[in-house]
Amino acid sequence: MNLYHSNNIGNVAVLGHLGSGKTSVIEAMAKRAGISQQIGTISQGTTISDYDVEEIKRQSSINLSLIPLEWDYCKINLLDTPGYFDFCGEVISSLRACAAAVIVIDATNPIQVGTEKSLEFTENMPKIMFINKIDNEKARYKDAIDMLRQKYDKKIVPMIIPEYKDKQFVKLHNILDNLQEAFDGDFEQQALAIKEGLMELVAEADDAYLDKYFSGERFTEEELQKGITIGIKRGDIIPVICGSTINNIGTKEILETLESYIYPGHTDSDSPFRGQVFKTMVDPFTGKLSYIKIIEGTLKKDMDIIDITQDKKEKISF
């Protein structure tokens, strides 16, 4: 794995109801990023993140696990969280370490308790909604969008939308592309309305953008990227992406959205070290391991740090 500046490293929590496809999303993203040769399955116990014996037996995540990916010039640490909310402590711990979240929604079911809890936990942080299983014959994509809009109104922006023909999924479209060439009829008008709504939200990111919008000028690609990034960080824009983890549809778009619009906060490496332990586990081979989010400064091997919870020194070893 390459070395990355802290500004190009982001921690992203993946949340959702049990069975919505959280672990499968991570599997598909890992395959897309090239760190695995095939997509593991929960039923066969071959997923990267659910490696614990009890997780394989239950066929669901019960522990927080971290999967690092490299995508272009970024390193993205995906934190797989339990779907059983008996283990919500693991979910809360993961969010303390993350700059953003991906919430996985099952398109074949009404909104579930785990989805509502995920929305509640991530209320004040940047997030992406991923509507999974859109190629399933029972998928209710529009119902999922309507539910999200009831809660978040115009903040919901379906940036990657599905095309259906005779009720069968065909392919995905990015609303920033030339939509006139992609659709016809009512679907084109719906897509253009989504795009226009996004332009309004981008305009609200900066006074200069607002003036440009009202004068009828188009935003440049750089202005679009900056405006969307600001909107997501403020919570004024919540991108919605759709796809299917079984067929690895939509995961490339998740990675591109994380890379383009959700940047981690700046870390001051010249300041004294300050960090937060968000997960500690005992490995039978290496002993006690702790995951640390570095807030400021630099962490080096054999350096002494102060554990403020116990007011004592600890020596760091990698």
C-alpha cells in the first residue's frame, strides 16, 4: 500500500439495517478497488470484514471492522458496522472516527428500523445514501426516494439514477452528464428537474455562485465540485446513489463520490499529538490492538503518549 498525506485519507462508516447489504457493499467496493479478486458472500463465510467465527455462524456483522482501500490518489478506510442494533455501541464508536458515512438502504423493503437508526446516528455528518438491490424485481426505488425526501426535503439529490425499461433495470446515469442523450419523455424531465435542484443547492454554497446562477450562467466543473463539496459538508446536499452489490453496480460511483466531494478534515502534523482510540481488540497472535484516529500531530513508533482516561503514559508500538 502507498503512503498518503493525511489530507488524502478518509474514514467512512457503512451503516444500515440488518440484511440491507452493508458488508456486501464493502465486498463489492474492495473488488472494484482491486484489493480482492472476487466478491465474498456472507452465506459462505468468505467476506473480508466478517471474519470472526461468531459472525460467520450468525451470517451477520457483530463487530466493527476496518477495510482499507486505495482509489486513485485517496486512501479510504471503510468501517463495517453491525446491523443488529444490540451492538449499536460499535456503530457509535465508528462514527467518532469518521468524516462521513454511507447508509445502505434495501430497495426491496419499506424503510426499516436499522435505516431509521442510521439516519439518526448520522444526523450531523456528511453522508451518502446507497439504495441497494435496484435490479431486483421487487425493488421500489421511487418509494425509497420519497421516504428520504419526506425527512430531508430538497437536500436529497439522486446524483446517480437508474433507467428502467418494461420494469427491468437497464443501467445507471449520472445527472451531471448530458441527459438529453440518455432519456426521453417524462423520465428526461424528471432527471432535468433533479439536476436543476442540484444547481440551486450549489448556488447557495457561495454568494458569487448565487449571482452567477441568477444571471443564467453555467457553473464550471471546478465550481460544481467546490459547491457540491461545500453543500455535502454543511449537510445541505445528501447525494443518493443506487446499484446492486450482487452485480457490483454503483460501487464505482460511491468511490468516485467519496473521492470527488467528501474530503477529510485537515490534520495539522506540526502540532503535538492528539488522537482518539475508537476500537480495541485482542488478537490471538499479536495481542492487544487499538485503532486510533489522529486528530492532530504525528504518531511514531516507541513514542510516549498520555492516556487521559487513566492519566498514565503508554508506549506506542506498531
